[in-house]
Amino acid sequence: MSQDSIAVASSVDGNSSSEGRGLWSSRWVFFLAATGSAVGLGNIWKFPYITGENGGGAFVLVYLACILVIGIPLLMAEVMIGRRGRANPEGAFALLAKVAGASRHWRWLGTVAVLTGFLILSFYAVVAGWALDYAPAALSGGFAGLDGESSGALFGALLADPWKLAGYGSLVLALTLGIVGLGVREGLERSLRFLMPGLFVLLLILVGYAATTGHFMQAVHFLFDADFSKLGGQGVLVALGHAFFTLSLASGAMMVYGSYLPAGTSIARTSLLVALADTLVALLAGLAIFPLVFANGLEPGAGPGLIFVTLPIAFGQMPLGQLVGGLFFIMLAIAALTSAISLSEPTIAWLSEKFGISRFKAVLLSGVALWLLSLGTVFSFNAWSEITLFGKTFFDSLDYLTTNLMMPLGGLGTVLFTGWALSRKTVQEALGIEQPQLFGLWWQLLRWLTPLGILIVFLHTLGLF
């Protein structure tokens, strides 16, 4: 082995490259961080309404199967690449490819992952700002007496106000980058120790309240009774897609969080726990939301407007609606913030390590760029709503580019790199799975079923079937 290869191998084992980067203090903190990354608007906003649109329990079962086939194998691969490389996503791919004797062009997968997270955060911050606007409105009784038309008008007025959208989006970015700028231990770890338990407590309080509505069991049956006659092929594809997107994969977040994971921590066990926690939050969100929907005679398959149009009607009509509605949107804002933190970290790590600048400068540079880019999303809902490219606004174009193209292709590239460019022995040692049969099952999933599932997601998001 050459001196260069020896140096690279040393870095991959987590010695030289991890100096000065910081590590999570424990496996528990990594679990909180990774769960915070995975738990976001998708769990509390999207999962309930796509479950409602696709018939309930049968959709949930198919979704859980898709998590096992796609989500967990890819999550383990991303965390493994991060910890083995001890660098930002681009650096981790480059190091592992060099040691494996693979093409240096694999590093571009890491670059794409960093760019994906950056672009998503630019519009995610604006959408997260909606929850910051709705929380004080709910607490002050602003939802009292709403019906479908007035609730829709309220949401429309928010989207039509660029100053309000820009203000709340800027606040989300300021909070996110302020936390990330403090570093791994003082910023990310300290904030997540508070935010994630707080989110779970708020969610359990809301589920407890939902249990008093008299419609809790109706929600339980809706979520867990599997009637496959209500689930069509389109619903299966939606479950497959959500299983891919829900765990914050292919955005660089899990790789960079994995790079801070202490040696000796079981990647397989921790990844499984993260996937379980993410799914649990999604199901608890359903148990918190659907009893309120049923109690107020609303439609569970209300689509994307379920959270910001349908639920405010329920909060305006039910006992303690001000308090419950306020807590709900505070919880939604916390979930959005924990995901925003994870989306920003790959860019900060990449800037710091690639260009040798301080973390403060990296935060400042990325913050300015993110804020300027976020204005495109802000104006997409009002001043620039008539300006389109191929029929899509600036916001829709960014959403389409990241969700339909960059994330599926990045995820597919990651599983191909792990399953085909790296050796089986290297991957097994990095994961720490000692049972040959268990590793063999994961290995076959990663090499065959997971890429097939991601390919189906990719083709479906493109509208090819």
C-alpha cells in the first residue's frame, strides 16, 4: 500500500480527519439529532393527509414495509459513509472511493447531496414560517368561527403577503444558523436535547386531548384497520415515495450527522431506532389530528390543506381550541426547526472543510445565500406568481428539481456506491453487524431491492407511471 493510501485509510478510520470536527457526546444524542432530522413537516403535515387520501390502515402497512425495504437500508448506508469518512458528504465519498480503488467521480454524489440540502432549506424555511404565523393566531383566538371559505381566505392572505412570508422565513433561517453556528456540542447537541423531548411531550399532550373528543377510536380504526380494497396502485407508489423522503435521506444530513458519530456505536441498531421513532411520530400525529377532523365533521382526505386550512376550522370550534391549536403549531414549528438544522449542517461542514474557513464565516456565507434564494420562494406566492418556467413557479421548480430529480438520483447513487463500489467486508466492518445472516439480508436488500424501489420512486415522481 502506498503512503498516500495509508494516510487516506487512517482518515477513513476516523483518526486524522476527525480532529477539530467534534463528535456527539453519546449514541443517545445522535439518536435525537437523526430523529430530529427525520421528523419534520413530512411527518406532521404530509403523512396524515396522504394516509387520509389513500384509505388509512392498508396504506400504513404498505408504508411500513417500504420503510424496511428502502428507508432503513439507505439510512444505514448514509450514516456508515459519514462515519467511515469523518468528513462532509463530498469528502467522505472521496475518501472511501480512494481506499476502495473506485472512480474519483463518486465524490460528486456528496456534492449533489450538499446542494440538495441547501436548495431544500431555501424554501423549507419559508414553509416552516407558516407554522410560526399560525401559532400566535391560534393562541389569540384567531380561528374562532372559521368555515371552509374563511379559513382558505386566511391562508391565502398569508401567502399573498411577501413581507410576512419573508419575515417568518428569515426568522427560521436566523434561528437555524444561529444554532448551527455554535458548533456540534454547543449548538446542535444542546438545542436538540431540548427541542426533541419538547416535541414528543407536545405531541403526547395533543394525542391525550384527542382521546377526549369521543372520536379517538374512529381514528384508531382509520389508521390501523387494513382494508386493501381502499388502496390502489397509486397509493402503493405514494407509500413507496414517502418512505424514501421521510427519513431526510439524500440531502447530506444523515451523512454529516454520521460523521460526528462516536466509534463503537452500532449503526444498524441506531438507524433502526431512528426509523421507528420517525414512524411513531407520524402515527401519533395521525392520532392527534384525525379525532379532531372526525369530531368536527371534516374530511380526512383533505389533501395538502389539511393542516393550514382544515384543522384551523376544528381549532376554532372545539373546547380549548385556542390552547390546543397554539400547541399544535408550536410543535409543527419545532419539527420544522430540527429538520432545518440538519439541512444546513452539510453546507456548513462542506464550506469549512473544503475551503478551510471558520465555521462562523461558513454560516455567514451560507446564510446570505439562503436568504437571497428564499426570496424567490416568497415571491412565488405573490409578486412572481405569474412568472413561470415550463409552467412552474420558482418555488415549484425548486421543489420539483430537488424532490423529483436530485433526491432520488442521489439516493440511487448512494446505494450503488455502497453495494457495488465498496467491498462487502469493508461495509460489514463499518456497520459492525457481526451476524452473517443478518448482514447478508441487509446486503441483498441494499444491492437489489432498495435501488429498484428508489428507481420506481424516481420514475413515479416524473409521472412516467
